[in-house]
Amino acid sequence: MANRTIYTRVYSKSSVGQFVCAKAPKGDPLSDTALLEEFRNHANEDNREPTALVSGSDRIVDTLKRAFDKHYKKCESSAEIWIAFIEIPPTTNETATRIHSAKELAEKCELPEPNLLFHEVVFEWAIPDKYLLHEVSLQTLMKRELQEHCFLQPSTAEARCYIARELQRHGPWEIGVTLGSFARKFGAGAPLNWVSHQLFHDCVWAKMMDDDTVRLNYEHGHTEIVDFQFFCDLDDGIDTSLCDWWLSDIDFFLDYEEFKQWREVIEDSMTWDLIEFRETWHDVDYDGTIKELSAKEKLSYDVEKNKLLIEHEKKRAAIEAEAVKIGL
């Protein structure tokens, strides 16, 4: 791979393991036969047996459609639905990392319509923590006024058509501004350039005609012939929306610096809380042996530890809320 690869995943409490498969937290690499058997079960919507696979997508529209379906069709709380961005570095061998094309597996399994899975991948056992780039809740996206009506269409294809129709009404610079504004909803920690361009490519297919001419095929059926200046203007609109109007803004920079200092103070205080708690409850003998607590002391210890953990959870929630507030 010449460039990093970004995948997305939507998960909630109903997604067993979130980034780990439902079958086991880890395991040996699957044989070809075992992989196909796992995929057959994984692709079967009626299957209730846990599998060794975890899904991801290289599209943003599909992932958001799944997120809104979880909220509106399955009545799951928007606060418990999360969109994750997974970054695979360009030096990573996807075969060795056990990442597989869902379309290719569907073809080998002779499943109907394998092309429907063209943009899907599956990881064996788990998505490694080191690949998790950024997460944002659906609740945060809705509070930031993501255009949810775009994703409330009856199907993902119709959602892409709806967005394509909206984009096609504007010139390239204005389209770029729209794409950048969309990406901004995900926060400064998200792969903003990828989100901006992926929204466009999810809904518009570009085909080279000659050295300076490109045919744009919008998902809703409109076609248009443009030159490369179109893409220069589109990129300029994205940069204007993201950099000039947001990331380079002095107010955002100052808010971020202030947040970092405040977060460091809070995290340091939690570390010292744990140190002091340990020193309070664990006496050490002259030979360095930690004295065991009595049954009565153990009960008090558990109560106080639970209080401390609850307090720390509140502080972490406050940090997260402040991060969301300033746009991270």
C-alpha cells in the first residue's frame, strides 16, 4: 500500500466485544478452511453463533447509515453508539495482519451478490488497539448538527443518491466547503481529509477520460465532464473550511492549549489519588511484605475503592465532555 488505509466501524453495547470478536479475545491465525466457515456464519444475518471475525468498512456513508439505523430502528441510545476510525499504516502487510476482503471471501463461499460487500473487510479475532485512530459518539454528531436527514433514507444506496443530488447543485469550491464542514463534525482528532474526500467518493464516481478531462458520475444518475481545476477548487474549499475557518483559528488554538493543561492537571490528580489510596490501605512490613487486610478491613477497602473509581469515572466523563465542547 502506498498510503495509509482508513476503515470505519460502528459499534454499540449490542456489538459484542466492540473491537474484539464474539468468539474469543484472541486466537491463532485461521486456516483457509476455517476462515471461510467463519465468514459464512458471519455473513448470515440469521446466525446467532459467535464468530472469530470483526467487520469494518472503507466508506463513511455506509457506517453512518448503520449508526442511525441502530438508533432509530433498533432504539439504541445515541450516547452508546460509536463510530470508530481505524488506520492501517502504509508499511503494514494486511495479509500478515489478517485483514480480509469481504467480497473475496463471499466469492469463495459462493454467496449471492458478493459485490455488495466490495467495501467491507473483516479482521480475524480483533482490531488491534494500535490501529484505533479516533472515536466519536452518534450523540456528539447529532449535537454538532450532522445532517442526519441525509442518512435517514430507506437504504444506503438512497442515502448516497440524496447526498449526491445535494452536492451536484453546487460548484466545486462550495462542494469542498460542504465536505469540510461535514468532516468537522467528527472532531479534530478524526482523519479530516479522508472523511471529506470519502464522502465525495462514496457518492460520486470519477473516471479519467484523457490527460485533463474527468467524467463525474453522481450516484443519482447525473453525469458531468470536468477538468482537473474542478478538483483543485474542491480541495481549496475543503482546506478553507477545515484550516482557515477552524483549525488555524486563534480561538480554537487557545481553547485547545488550555484544555491540554487542564486535562493534565486532572489526570495527575487521579494518579496521585491511586498512590495515596494504596499507601493508606496497604501497610508494608519491615521486610517489604504487604500485610493482608482483615475481612472487615477488606469490606471497607472495597467500598472506598468503588467510591474512588466512580469519582475518577466522573472526571474522565468531564474530560470527554470538554473535549467535545471545543471540537476534538
